[in-house]
Amino acid sequence: MTETRADVYSRITDQIIAAVEAGAVSCRMPWHHDGTATSRPINLASGKPYRGINVLVLWATADAHGYTQGLWGTYRQWLAVGGQVRKGERGCVVVLWKQITNGDDGDERIEGEGHGRRAFARAFTVFNIAQIDGYTSEPMEACSEPESHANAETFIANLGISTIFGGNEACYLPSKDEIHMPHRAQFDDAASFYGVMIHECGHASGAKHRLSRDLSGRFGSEAYAAEEICAELTSGFVLADLGIAHNPRPDHAAYIASWLKALKHDPRAIFQAASKAQAAADWMHAQQVGALDQAA
């Protein structure tokens, strides 16, 4: 039987729900990673990073199976470079977004990658390099920790979001367009500081004069849960780009039940959250280009 697009959405959502439930005790979610050069999943044929929901799916799969490298390709892509998928290995389903132009897809439409676009997804099966014989990848260069942290400081500064330091809680105040953060010394390590900081920048990206997301949800609501997932995914995406670990946070214990409720209620919720997170990460990267243009 041919798998419908709705089946693909449900299958991927079920995978993410299982990963969230499995990490509930430790608060380790499928979007957490160690920040190494292989944290960002890369496609074998194009050499480009995967985006949006595909990043989350591949992270969850790698974590579940203990894969330590982020290189993925289809069966044919591996064959083209002399690799062979080992017998008995099972692949991971990812989706290729196609933008809708005629509006004839009715109920199959969801929000695709990129802010405000409408798209549908076509499923593909990919395999990790750990499942392949006959292929050896080139080692990936990684920034040193001081260099990664310096890059993060520049990255955050280029966003131009007003930040007030002090107190014991981190939050974004839409009414003032301000981020409030505890002092750096209150965090266990630099990675934890940057994780929280970019999470709050993720919320700030949704301001009306930026990406104009709905930030009005109250704690415990599905809208609030979806926005929290969006901000966490944004932090995960950006930290992977910067080569910094995205670590679990103890306060996430209070959110996990609401996250699961939102995901179980709507099989497309995680696709939409990942899409908005990718748009937020793209916006943040665009500010870096803008800062360089101004400096020049």
C-alpha cells in the first residue's frame, strides 16, 4: 500500500513523540546535541545541511541508534559514491518540500519550510554513514571552544535585540521588545548560557517587526507549547551551526507534558514548529550578513 502524505506526517510525529517521551526523565529532547562538527545533518549528494523537520528527525534517529556522524544519503546516493547500505539496515524517512502553486492539494497542505510558504512533502528514505560499507568520509574541521564562543558573542550582538542582565529568570518581553537574562556567572557553563540566550532570541524573532509570529499564548496552552518548541528548535539549529552543545535544561520538566499534548493533538504541529524555527534561524543568519554589509 502506498503511504499517503498524512501517513508520513503521522509517522514522523510519532517518532518525535516517542523521542520526547523517552527523554522525559532526563529532559533530553530530540533537539539536544553535543555541538560537534557532525551535529548538523548533511546530505551526501548536495553537501548541504538538512533543514527544518528533517534536522529534527535525523537528530532523533541518530540519538536512538548511536550514530556519531551526520552524513546521510539515499540508497542511490550511496551507490553513486561506491558505498553500499548493509543488508538489514533500516533507513530514516525525510521529506522534500514542494511549493504549491495551484492550490489543488486541499487538506494535504501544511506550512512548509520558510516563513509564510505553503508546501507539501514528498518522502524519501535516507541512511546514515554508520550503515554503509565501502565509504570513508573526510574528517570535518571544528572550531576550538574559545573560537566558537567568540563567534556566538558576535552572532548574538549582530541580532540587535535589547538585553537586560539581572535577576534569576530568562524571558522575552514582547511589550518592550527586551530579553531579560540572569548574569552569565549563574549558568553552569558557557554552552548553557548561549542555549538560553539564543532560545530567548528565538522568541524575539517572532516580534511583529521581525517574523510576526503569534506570541500571545498563555502557559499551559497548546499555542504556548508550540512557541516554546519553536524557540528550542531555533536554539538547537543555531547552536549546531555555531558548534556549541545544546544541553537539556532542568526547567523543561515543566514543559514536557504540554509539548506532548500539543504534538499528540495535531500530527502537523511539529512540522509547523520546525518550519517556524528554521525561519527564525534563517532570520538570525541574515542579520550576520547585514552586519557585514554595514561594516563594509
